[in-house]
Amino acid sequence: MSRDITVGIDIGTYQIKIVVAERNKQRALPRILGTGYAESKGLRHGYIVNVADVTRSLLIAKKQAEKVSGHQIKKAYLSVGGIGLSSIISTGSVVISRADSEITEEDIEKSIEEAEKNIPEAERINQKIIHTIPIKHRIDNKLVLGRPTDMKGARLESEVLFITALENHVSDLIEAVEDADIEVIDALASPIAASFVTLNKTQKVAGCVLANIGAETVSIVVFENNVPISLEVFPVGGADITNDIALDLKIQPEEAEQVKRGAIISTAYSQKKLEDVIGDRIIDILNLIEAHLKKIGRNGLLPAGIILTGGSAGIGNITDLAKNSLKLPSSVSVLSDKSDRIQDATWAVAYGLCILGLSGENTGSLSNFRGLGRAFKKIKDSITQFLP
């Protein structure tokens, strides 16, 4: 793959999306050469239940993207999502090693390693750390703004966000992609990838929550001071809204999906009743988000509010409900670079992966946090030895 061309693959519960993009010397964001998509098969709540079905769907999207872009897809960046995705905050501290008390990169690395060791064993079982993100540092119990390199002190403490995923899910994702004859260069948590093209720096610095309402999951990532401080995925989504409409209006799910998106069908129904059905489910989703914000001490304390994205982000009066329920500013995300190839934020994850691919060798060069790195290679190696 050319250094100036990259590919992002987003394997979602509803659709698999592929974006092929190239470096744009006139603009910060890459230019989209082509896209491909296919109905997802073999997934449930973003979790792979049949690898072969996922590969077949991926091959359809791959063929389409190759035809439109004129580029043969051999390598790509991959998103990791689904209900197995979560985050843990842990703290580690070390005594400064140098005689002159100057803090080095080695000290910072050791404090981060200590934070990883301090993760409770119960929260590590079956989980693979896919991102390690330093949130804040303290020198002798005093908060430091930025990295503490070259500063002086007796003890360094680092608070670190570890984003984790179910290890067998990551393995299955890689297997499905490599069975489609695509090498996975690196992987990124879906909510983080989406944030590259749905949030601006002002929002990330002030504090906000990005909520992606997918077909069977709702993923959220909370930003503060321009770094992610929490991530969570809930097993509910747009399909639940569709099912509620189908049950309440006594219509087939296919018709209910059309109704949810504002289409006119032959069945007569009360608009007020429909709004109540949709509103009740949206409130349930918002209550999950509110509970998480309370858990991390950020409810009502994010000045840039909640930004909604995903296939069901624009239904009903969702922004008003979010504003009233969470007591935060609320808006629907706008893709930062629309083109004739992609028109809405449902492509944000795949496009965000392309930004990652053109930014440098790994996630660290993009947003000051480490991706799968050597751990990712070990996962790939452990799978490869069992493949024919």
C-alpha cells in the first residue's frame, strides 16, 4: 500500500464499511478515493458469532471499494467495537531514578507500567488492553499540566486510562479480515476513531461525551483536556427502537424501520403515540449514559455537552430529550469533511481510521496514546499458528 493511500475498515452490527483515502496536501483531512459497504452478517451486538459470515460480507464491501477507488486493498486499519469494549482507570507511582531528581521518559514508562499492574485481576480476565492513555501526572502529589519530562521531584504518579476489548473478539476480528486477504496494520477503538471526524479540539478540551447510537449498541467516549477519560458500550441501539415501534403499532419490523426513519406506510397510526414509543426508548438509552457520567463524576459537568452520532442519532426529538435528561448542551454531529463518497456520520469510524493511517506509524503519533503495538502483533501471531 502506498504511503499516501490508506484504508479503514469498520465492522459494525448493521453494516461493514470500507473507506479508501489518500493524503491531501492542500487540506488536513485525507481525500476519499472510494468506499464500499455490505450488510453485516455473523455479528450480534457488535460481537462476532460467525467468522466465515463476517468474511463473506467483508469481501463484498472490499470488491466494491476496490472498484470505485481503483486501488487493490491488501492492508488496512481496523476498528474494534461491540459490547466487549470497555475502559479502566488505574494509577501507578514510582520513585524518580536519577540522582538529580530529573524525570525521564523511562520514569514515565515505569509509572504507566505500574498502573497496568495495579488493574484488579477481576477486570483483566479475558480482556486485552488495546490502548494505553495517560490522563494526568502528579509530581510529589502536585498535578502537572502536560508531560512531566525534564521536571524534578522525588515521586511520579500517573493516572492512566486503559481501553480493553474481549481478547477472543479481537482475535476473531483479525481472523475475519485476514481471511479476506487483508493484512491488519493496527486497530483502534471505534468511538476513538469516530471522534477524529465528529469532534473538534474545542469540544475535546472543554469536555464532552460522544454517543454513537448504532443498530445494537450505543458506544460513548468522554473527552476532557483533549484526551479520552472514559469509554463504555451498552447493549442497546436503534434496533430496539424499531422493535418497540413494531410491537406497539402491530406492524412488521421492516415497516417499523421505515416509520422510524419518517417514511409513510399504509398502516394508520397516531403520531403522538409513535413519538412516545420512540421517546421512551431514547430516555432509557440516555439514562444509561447519565448513570455512566455519574459513575465517573462528570454528570452535568461537560461544557461542550453530548454530541450524538450513528444511524439513529437523528430520529425524533432526540437532541431535546438529551438536553433535558442530561442537563447538557446537545447536538447531532456533522461530519467534518463530507464528499460525494460519504454524506453522513455513519462513515465516521472508517474515515477516522484513514486519518490514523496517514498520520504516522501508530496511534501515538496522532493523539499521544499508544495502540495495540507489540501486543497486537502477538495476537496476530497466536492466531496465525492455528490457521491452515
